[in-house]
Amino acid sequence: MNDVTLAGAALESSWHSRRRFGAVEVPVHYMRGGTSTGVVLWEPLLPADMALREQLLRHLMGVPSAGSQPGNRQITGLGRGPATSNKVFVMNTERVDGQLRLVSTLAQLASDHADVDWSVNCGNMSSALLLWALDAGLLEAAADGVCEVDIRNTNTGVITTARMQRDAQEGFLLARIPGVMGDYPAVDLFVHAPVGNKTGALLPTGAVVDNVAGIDVSCVDVAVPMVIVEARSLRKTGHEPVAALAADAAFMATLRTLWTQAGLKMGLRRKDGALMTEDELARSETIPKICIVAAPREGGHIAVRYFTPQTGHASMAVSGGCCLAAACLIPGTTAHRVATDIAVPGAAFADIHVSIENPAGRLDTTVVAALDDRHLQIRSAAYRRSTQILMRGHVPLYGASGELQEALLASQR
């Protein structure tokens, strides 16, 4: 029996479904990762049948068992209404090159209907998975206090590395992130090989700076393709409230011209592989992202106002943060021009930290990069989140079907 099997056996022996007061109870970790909350489950304890598994998730989160129910408040489950608080991670492990790797599968639920979406991942909630594995006894910290594990997400095929750090008192190093009150265990999530995910190139146009409609922009593709503009080029400070920018019709019209024309230069494509047209880019809700940047004022390395692209973002998306951080390291980009006090990459790969000021606070990122003859190479990019265990225990499934109850109890035999 290998150590993955032993770890799983240990988890199953301490966490198992049971019948109590007439109801079957399921073991769960109720957790927060970044600005998302949800449930983490150990897959070997769950029904193999997908219909029964989805029935279980609906019970746990308090969503309709079938059809839709507008206005459902989820008072019978652990969900909290918005999509960011309706996530369930189903977890398992595997061994790759002698190393334990976590395997995550995300189920995204909604408050008002029964459909379960298995097609997406969640970067925020993923930050809870290393702490879950440590708490479950699947992993231990290294001698130097570093806790690190690779996570393969089955929804997307993406592999990330999560890293936490223990201090001398065996506690975790803490972090404060925008949107979360207080300091909690810090997690760095590294996205591997993030360059050119959509275009195949770090600089999709082949240039560090392009002039679009008379304005200098930098087009960079790291984790997400993005158009980066100096705020002063648009007669802005880069520190305005997002609502004020979004309400400026002339400013937004200029932004639309920039992302549309820059998107054409970048050669962005639809899901079917065809090049996006000017009209499609103008109407796009997803790509390319666009932001305006300025010198920092609050102790960070750069300030940003980020758009997705049609609307202003209340803070900074983690994928966009990784892209902007990388752009700060490329000599001559619009981001590099205004960024301050960032370490210069050397010939050998090293962690470069970039703190991004945004309307909600600061997003801390790390880019593993090397600079060779002004050509930046990026091995991975990370964003910092915080995480916590909100509760661990058993959730009774009142009204669960006999088939689901039998399947859950059978998995313990």
C-alpha cells in the first residue's frame, strides 16, 4: 500500500458518512478561499453515480432539487446566494514522479436552479485546497516550514502549485487581501507556463508598445491577454473611483476603440478558432482585458484601474494581476514605464514580487522570471490569496432519497 493509499485510508477512517437521528450525515470542510466560500469533500466517500453525486451537492448547498426556484435564499444549506459562495470542490490524490498531487474537481452551483456546472475552475476557492489537505492529514510541512503541493484541476486540465509557509510557532504566515476583513493564512497559487495562453506569445503583436488611435498601449498575454494603457495618456490619474471612470462616456468610448483595435492586432480568436472580428471584439465581455496604470501612492509597485473589458472592476482580477505583474518586468512597456521599486530580473530564474494597488487595496503577485538580453522569460506567475477553515464536521441530509443514503453508507463498508 503506497503512501497515497495510506493517507486516503487514514482520512476515510476518521471521516465517514454515518446515520444519526434518522438522517445520513456527510463529512465536510466548509472553507473560504480568497473571496469565495464553499465546501470541500473527499471523493472516495461520495457516490460514484453522477446523478446521486449531484443530488448530494444540492442538499449540501440548499439549492432546488429540480427545476428552478427564483428568489431561493438557500436557508436549508451552506450556500449563500451569489456564485462566489456556491462552490464545491471534490478532492482526490494521485502520485506523479514520486510526488503526491491533489486532484480537484469543481462543481459550481447557483441559488435558484438545480443545474450543476462542471466546466469551470475557481482560482479563489482553489487557494483553500492546500490548507484542506494539511488539515485532513494528507500532507505535512517540510522541515523548513514550507508547505507546497501541485493541484491538477480536472475541469480545465490546468496544474497549479499552492504554497504556504509555517512560522516558528507552527502557525501560518498571514496575509490581508482586498475584500476580506482581517489577516488569515496566506497562500500563493502559481500558474505554470502562463505565457501566450490565448495568442501563443508574450507580446502578441510582436512589439513592446503599439500606437493605437494615437495612444501608446502594450499588449501582453500572460494568463489572459490584456491591453495596458498609461492613465495620463487618457488624461486620467489612474486613481479615480471605478464608478467615475465607468460613468465617463467619452473615456469608455476611447477604451472600446483601444481594446477593439488592439485585439485585432493581437489576433484574438473565437472558441471555434476563427479570428474575432472588430464587431465581436467591441461587444466582447471577456477578451481582451484592458487597464489603465499609474505610479503607486499606497506602498505598492503600480496602481491600476481594470476593465473586463466592458465594465470597471471593483478590485483586480487575479488573472489580470498576473499579466500586469509580468508586463511590469518587460523593459519599455507602458506598465514598466510607471512601475516603481520592482526588482530587476536576472539571468537566472527567480521570484519577483509585484504589489498592485487597486480600488479595493493591494493584490500581491509573484512572477518567476529571468531576463536575457532584454527578453523576458516567465516560468510561472502567482497570486496571493488568504484562506481559512470556517467549519469542519458532518452535515445531515434531511429528506435525501433512499438510493443516495444507501450509496453514501455503502462507501464506508
